[in-house]
Amino acid sequence: MEFNFNIEGGNFSHAGAASSEVKKVLKQLNVDVSLIKRIVVALYEAEVNVVAHAYEGMMKVVLSSDFIEVTITDRGPGIPDISLAMKEGYSTASPQVREMGFGAGMGLPNIKKNCDKLEIVSKVNEGTTVKMTTFFS
Amino acid sequence: MDPFYHALQISPKACIGCTHCMTVCPTNAIRICDGLATINEAACVDCGMCLKNCSQHAIFVEQDDFNKIFSFKHRIILIPTVVFGQFSDDVTEEQIFAELHAMGITHVIETDQATGVLTEAIQEYMEKNYFRRPFISAFCPAIVRLIQVRFPSMLSHVIPLKQALDLSALYARKKFIDQGVSEEDIGVFYVTPCAAKIAAIKSPVGEEKSPVDGVINMDFIYNKVQMGITQHRDKPLTPVPEQTYLSPEAIAWTLSEGEVSRFNGRCLAIDEIHNVIDILEKLEDEEISEIDFIELRACDHSCVGGALTINNRFLSIERLRKRMKNNAKNKRSVPDDILQYKSYLKQHSLLSGKVLPRSIEKLDENILVAMAKMEKINRIMNFIPKIDCGACGSPSCRALAQDVVQGKAKLNQCVFIQKVLMRDNLMTPDESIELSERTWGKERFRK
């Protein structure tokens, strides 16, 4: 099963809408509640990353009976040094974004903590693709 | 699992199947069938939204027979402060207490007397279990049930303590037993502002049995007190010895922010069930975090907005605020012997059982079956109109699609689909009427 959601860069008022939709789907599929929580936390972080840093993005959710695989692709500045971005507290968010309560530098580390497999591919000035996989059992 | 007890009932004589209740129900528990609203008992949380929105007064709250109190020698009534908010300023508290005695009650106890002890118990629980933040108050039984059915992942945050209602009932029993009264002579009754509290007493969540013997609806007591005042107008007033003058904080407990004002840290107070759902969604997604304590109440402006209240909720608040001011100013002595029972009540404050999830969201236990059903729902959603008109008897197009895949409804209940089928000569007008009769009842189409 597959679902697609658009993510609008810069529109913080809408940040989290796609992850919330995925949560509703997972609840209907009777996925374990603690697992849903992990997945949604990871998705929310990734969704906010797109809103905060990129111009536009897409969330593609592929569901099977034993895993969920979410691919978030954005058109944006890209990440020059992924290993640096994975460090807790490291952030390139602008002061305006931080004022809104985002950009604490916990995004990618938090995603890694809350999914089973994380792959990040990024090209500077083109965009980033984040692929998260979580197994149901 | 035992089904929920529900106090909300629909009168088949008065219900016209108008859909008002169906569209406001926060758990999509209502469908129209055969011209009548029907409640899905697994989904209903007794919030009372349906009752408040029923234009035909067809939804009512079943109550115990008042005369049941007379089967006990000691007839104790527990009243929330909201009771005082129901009366106009010319009715005094002395009159209310006296009238409660005149109707056969032998002892009146204000439930909110127990809120001081409860505040301490909550505080201690939060300190011991700080890792469970954010703490969600279990004050409102409709909210606890809402979390069970719609937000089971948040259950571990709910504070598993008895509420002021239960603690004051325990206090009442213990007090009389300590005076040498035998257990079977004590009858404890609660005056309720809402349906949810009745459900909480009849089938408590996280408890085997409630310490309350019966429930009396607030509108019933209001009428009885008013009637008594009119009839006893010329008689001298006999003051009631146990009359209480609660502290302003205790009076405020059932109003919005009544709980949060007692705690430090980042606290939020939310009232009205749809507002509560919004916040719970955000909490569940961890869109908001770093919160210590959340007070959640199903009714608009909390208990003064309960389905069984009589007075306008803003006027109730006004009267209760006056009561707070008076009690603060007069500093009259309170017969506050509840403090003698503080350690006893705290010992018994923890719920004996667990608050278990009762998810209504899942399409099937088996994920493969659930996925197949979801795909079917998505296919149906492509060709139904998505205008949520309710003419099929379901609250929304999506709800109809779900009912169809669960075998509870037929897709051709949708009037839009019926029109398409008739255009394509796949359905006759008679067949269409017959289908609609199943939803709206035969009578509707005879007029």
C-alpha cells in the first residue's frame, strides 16, 4: 500500500500534517501503539526538516504487513556534511526558525533513534532524500 | 472485555433521526437506522454532546430511582460545588442544605472537600513517576474513556488516582463506620452534572466497584430544591449542622483551571471535547512537549457546562466566584474533619486496576486484513461525493466507507450513488425509496 503527501517548505503552520495522517492510517491497521509513537516522532522530525530547510518536498509511505518505509525527498540546499548533521545539537537553522521552537539540532539524531534503518542521500544545492524503515515485529 | 455502561439513552418516541447528534459525536458512535439515532456502545464515551445538541429532547440520562435512598438508615448525599452554581442569588446556601435534608437526606457532603487530599496525592504521584510526563488528569471520566478508545498510546500518562467523588465517598463511609454505624445502613448517593460521572460510578475504569450506591441527576435535585423552597416559604429555616464553607481553591476545582492552578511547572487546561481531541493529537505526535500536567475536561467550561446542569454556564461561574469571595472573606470555620482521614484516603487513592486500551480505530486485528480493508475504503472514497451530508445515516462519507467494508452498511445507502444508479437504469425509484426507508424509516416517506 502506498500513500503520498506534499510538504510545503517554509509553511510551519502546516508542519506535522503528513505525519498525523500516517498516524491515523497506522492506528487503523492495528499497529502496536508504542511503535506508532516511534514512527510518528521520526516522521514529524523529518517533515519539519523539509519545512525548515527546503523549498518543497514529498513524503512517500510504503506499507507492507511487516514494515513501513517512508521516503522524504526534498528540493533544497542539501546537507554538506551528513555525519556532522547527525550530531546532537548541531543545527544550521536560522534564528527565525529557532524562535518558532524548531531547529534545536535534534532532528536527524532523533530520527535515527526512532527508526530501525535510516538512509540519507544529499546533494548540496539540489536536495536531500531521507529513507526511514521500521519493522512491525 | 465488559461493555461500557452508558447512561445516555434515546427515546424512540421523541427521536426524529435528524442527524444533529450524529454529526457532533466526537467518536463517530452514532448512526441513523430506521429513522432513529442508534449509539455504538463500544465507541460512546458518555460525553453528552449528543444530548446537548438534540433539538427534540430525545436523548436523556437514565437515573436511579430517588426513593432508593430510603432503603438506608443513613442517607448521605455527595454534591459537587456546581450544584450551588445552578441557583439564582436569592436562593441561599443555607436554604439548599436545608431542602436537601427536608427531602430525606440525613447528611450532606461536598465532594470537593476531598480536593486538598487529592492534590497532595497527585503531587506525590507526579514526583515519584516523573518519567511519565506529561501527566494527564483523570478528573473527567469522558476524557479517560476518550483516551481509551482513541488515544490508547497516551494511557500511560493518565494519573491512575481516584477522584474527589470517590475519595469523598470513601470518607463518608469510613466516618460513619467509625461512629459505630453498620455498613449496610449507609447509603451514599452522588448528584451528577453529567452522564460521564454516572458511567464512571456504574462501571468504573480501573476499579472493581465504586463506593457510591446510586446517582441522582442534578436537574432532578434542582427541581426538588426549588419546589421545597416554594412550599416552605413561610416556615423558619432550620440550619444544617454539617454545612460546609469550602475554600476558594476547593470551589474552583470543578471549574476550568481548577486543577492546574494547584500545580507548579508547565500546566495546560483544556475544556470542550473537540478542543481536547486537538491537544491529544498534538501530544501524541509529540508536536508539543515539555509539558508537566494537563487538565482535560469534556464539557465547555468544564462541569458547569455538563449536560444535566440547568443554569447558563457563565452565570454558574459567576455565582461560584461569589461563593469563593464570600468564603475567603468570612473565614467561617469549616467542619473539615476530612483532614482526620487524610492518611486513610491517601492510602486508598491509587486505582486498584489498570486503565486498559479499547481502541475503536483498528479496522481489523490482523494487519493484512486491515490493509485490504483500508484499500477498499480508499477505492470507495474515490467515487463517493465527500460532502458528508449524512443522508446515508453515517456521519461522514469516510464513516460510510468504513461501515461498508465492516459489513455494517451498504454503499447504495449513499443518495449520490443512488442517483447515478438510477440514471444508468441500474436502480428503480422504488428501490431507491426502499433503501432510504431503511435509513429514515417508512413514516418519513408517507408525509
